[in-house]
Amino acid sequence: MATVDVESKFEEKIRQAGLMPFFSANESHFLDLEGDLFVEIVARDSTKLPEFGRIAAEVKAENPSVKTVVRAHWEVEAVGDLVQAYNVQTGTPWFGALYPVTLKSGSGTKQIWVEVTTLASRVLKEHGFDSDATKRVVRDFVADQLSIGGASYWDPERAPQLEISGDKAEYIASKRSAKQ
């Protein structure tokens, strides 16, 4: 089955299911990778993911060479104030700071956490980042992670925690300095 045929099949099934308003055509991809077809379907509303997943499973059942990724388009809605970092499973406190981040996808929302390690906090402070600037760094970092698609995309539903390490903070600070 050709890429164009697979794309048509998906769009037809999406239309029949009444999901076109929730389908992000400009972010979705239909690629021929030397005989294997890779399909990335992006939904504008995370609450519609099960329906898009069902369609992907139907198309895949008809053509096993199709590899699919179904994901939501998320946007950063808000970054909260920092709290003491802790192990999410055990509740044990550790060094570093956690920032709660609220994501939005259509009518769906998700809270994730971004840990800024102690070393990262020091690096940012040394480069003149105050608490508001650090929150902007967290916002930009999450937005950057969300912008990466494909097979190795970050899924906030499955992995609701990110980390800004010392090395990442050095990189971020050097980028910001270069812009000024």
C-alpha cells in the first residue's frame, strides 16, 4: 500500500468518525521508510486519543507494515511556583526544586513536574536567572520537549516528569546569553 493510499485511508476513517476537527493535519506525518510506512497521527484534543488509537489499530490490522504513533498536541498553560523536590513514588525529599506545569490539549489537561536539579539551579543563578526567569526556562524547556514528534516523542501521559540537569542548564544559559 502506498503512502498516499494510507493517508487517504486514515483521513477517510477520521472523517467518518467525526474527528476531523480534532485532527492536526499539519503536525501528522505519513512517511515511506523503504517499504515500511510510518504514520504519526496528532490529535488537537487529548481526550480523543482512544478514538484515534482505534482508527490506527484498524488501519494497521489491514496493513501490518504500517507503524503508528498516535499522540496529542499539548501546550503549556501555566508554570507554578517551585516546591521542594521529592521522590514521586516514596515521597522522600531530595535536593533540587520541582515546578508544577499544567499542559492543555483541547479539553484535556495534565499536570507534569519539572525537576531543576541543585546544580542546574546554581548554574541558572550564576547566569543571573531569578525565579521568574527560571520559570520561563521551565516553560520553554517543556514547550521544546513537546515540539519533538516522531517515534521518540515525549508523552506527558506516560512520563509526567522531566529534568533540567546542570548540563542542560549550561546549554540553556549559553543560548540565552548568545541572544542578548
